[in-house]
Amino acid sequence: MRDKLDDKIKPILDKLNSPDKFNVKKINLGKGNSIKVALVYDKDLIDRNIISDYILKPLMLHVEESFTGKENITEILMEKYICVDDTIIKTDNEEITDFIKKGSTAIFVPNSENTIIINTVSKRYKTIFPPEIETSIRGPKEAFTESIEDNLSIINRRIKDKNLRAERLIVGERSQTEVAIIYIEDIADEKLVNKIRERVNLIKVDHIKNAGYIEEYIENNSYTVFPQSFTTERPDVMAVNIMEGKIGILMEGSQQGITLPAIFIEFFQTVEDYNQKFMLSTVIRFFRVIAVILVLSLTPIYLTLIKFNVELLPDKLLQPIIQSRVGIALNPIMEIISMELIVEFLREGGLRLPSKIGQTLSVVGGIIIGDAAIKSHLVSSTTLLVVGVSTVATFLIPNYEMSLTIRILKFPILFLTNALGIIGVSIGWFFILVELCSLDSMGVPYLQFKKSDMKDIFIRAPLWKMKKRPEAIPNKNPVRQEDFRKKFRGNNNGK
């Protein structure tokens, strides 16, 4: 009987192709010559209370009859013992596999063509809250939780691929924190997966608090301000990155996950870029490029013009600047630095306070301090305007870590500019580019522009033209979509 049951389950397990993710529970059923049945389900998607209270308990404790010689066992179980209303019978292995991958539980009975499918999908998915930092306009409004089980459940709902893997490791000698490494086996580069797994396994610390610890422990270049892994609180972002061949890392107790390897350009892209017209997304990406240039260069160039190269300013612009600087107590560099620091203080203070109070502090504090600074002749109105434009430009950078990095890099460029003028601006940009070119993330160059990837870097080409995964990310399967548009648009328009 057991051999027949195993023979019936084996094709299903072969299709699921992930023994660590799916559980097979065998139980004895009936009195006397009992028969053995098997339950198969996804450990990350099911509600364990439903399986325990409404399936296992009735079948294991309340079945008083013998099923020896009976042919309609599945119907009897459904009608008399299984206490779940959403229950059906299926015979096709493909359908059964699909139901299991979506969170249902399948009950296999030997010597029967029928398989009982029970809806045991966990309802905890409904209690997930929207992201606080990575806000969504058109995309899903859901964020990771502090439960690794919930987070894996969300990823499994988004990627139902049989090759999706979630390897669980324990990190922290005393905290015993559970960490999951997530990837798609036939897409992710095997060497990359092995490297990340090895580095996580080598972490030997007493306690680990959140995913940021893992990020810092396994990165290649510790002495750089640029983030070498992509941090996100949104499951849809992690799912997209995993589909491109990256490896995701989730940790128990952390509401953020990280994906590796990271490349520079992805910090200026958002999932919303793909939820709207490609022409609009392209324009927005150009805005982001301009914003980065403004953040790093606007105040240094302004400092150069008013301190070293006043003759470059046209007369109509020069006169208002001169008039605004009459009677100003601080020199240009002190004006700019003081205003930049005040902006950073307000920004950080607003983040640490409750949301409503923080917003009030940032707005009201900025208005009051700016107005008082001008009236007291500490800074000029022109300087305040330039710093304000530079500050607003930082809000166009979608990733918080990269935004913080670029804001910090502005200060050394300002000091170089104060000493060397426009040459200081050039030197600052030169060192930034050299640093970007020298970095790598898990052996993948940080700043690289592959010809085939240009469709999705500074511009966003139509989705149907992006047939391949990014070449910058090592992967086993470069093709992500077929040229299916030829079927309804003709051979010429689908190219």
C-alpha cells in the first residue's frame, strides 16, 4: 500500500521540484487494517491551524470505520471528516500541482484516481501594512513584516516557479537568527549563489539584529559610502530582482530584505517605471539624472561663480546677487555649509520623530529658520534659493541609501571648490567616478554599461523590446520573454 501511495505522490513531487519547500505528511486512517494517506502542502503558504484543527485532528482522532476494500474513500473523507468548506476533487497532476503551489493542501489516497484539494491558504497575507519609505503610486501597497514566514509567503505568492529556492540558515551564535537566501535555481548564477551562501555561513557573531548587519558583514568594500547591496521593504521589488537573476536575503525580525549583486544604476530606477508609459518613464529618469547633477554640482558651481569667477555671470544676474549679499556676515562657504547642515538636521530630525510631528518640524522649521537667517543678514536670499533647489533635487532620488550617499558627497566637493574653484568641482567628480569604477558587488562591476542593457538604463524602452535579462547581472537564462507580439502585430512591428 505504501509503495502505491509513494508512486502516486512521486510525479507531483517531481513537478514541484523543491523538497525543502513542500512537506509530505503521512497518516494512518481508519481502524483495523488501516490505510495510509498523504498530505502534501507548501510550508510557507498554508495556515497550520486549518491543517491541524480541521484536517489532521478529524482524520487521526475521529475516524472510527475501516476503509479496507472501499473504493469511494475520497468522497467519504470529504463528506464526513474534513471540516473545510472549500474542498474539491481533482485527477489531473498538473492541476493538483498548481493548487499546491498556490497554498492548497492535497490528500492522496492509494488505489484511487481522485485527489482531495483543500483550500488552506494562510490569511495572514491580509494583515500586511503598506511600505513607509518606498511609497507606491501604481504598484502594490504592501511591505515586508518582521516574520520571515510571512515574508517568504509573500514571495511565494508572487513567484510560483517550481525552481524558486529559499535556503534557510542560522546566523548568530546566541541569537540563532533565521536567514533565508532566495533565488531561482535555473536563472541565478550558481557561483554567485555559492559565494553568498558561503559568506553568510562564515558569519560568526553572538547576535545579529537586522539585514543591515548581514549586508555589512558580506560586502567586499567596507570603506566606501556607496551601498553595495539593494535594500528594499517591498516584496514586489525583491521579486522583480530575483526574476532578473539576483539573490534575495530575508531575515527573521527585519522588515527589510536585500538583493545581491547591486549595480549603481538600479538605485535610480523604480518598479513604477514599468507601470506607466515608457516615454513618461524615460522623461522621469532624465529628471533623476539632472537631479543628481544638481545635488552634487549646483552649490559648488554657485560658490565658484561668486568667489572666483564673478566675471562669468551676466550683468542682469550679477546685480541681484551682489545686492542680496550686501551686509551678509558670513562668507560664501560658511553660508552654504551652515544652510546645508540645517537642512540635514531638519531632515534627520523629521525622520526620527513620529510622522505627523516630523513633517511639521521639517516644513515649519525650514520656513522659520530660513526667514530668520535672511532677516538677520547671516545668509543671502540667493544662497538660500540655491540650497533649497539642491535639497528639493535630492527627493527625486528614489533610493534612500543612495540619496544619503549623494548628499554626503556634496560636502567634500564644496570644500574642494572653496580651495580650488572650478578645478575643485572637476576633481570631486573625478574621484567619484574613479570610486564607482573600482567598486564591485559580489564580484560584479558596480558601474558598467552593457550594450544590450542600454534599453533600460537612462531610458526605458517598451516592455516588449526588453526580451533579455540584464547582461550586467550573471544568470543562466538570459531570455525572459518571447517575441509574442509578432502573432498579432505582424513580423515587422514586433522587432
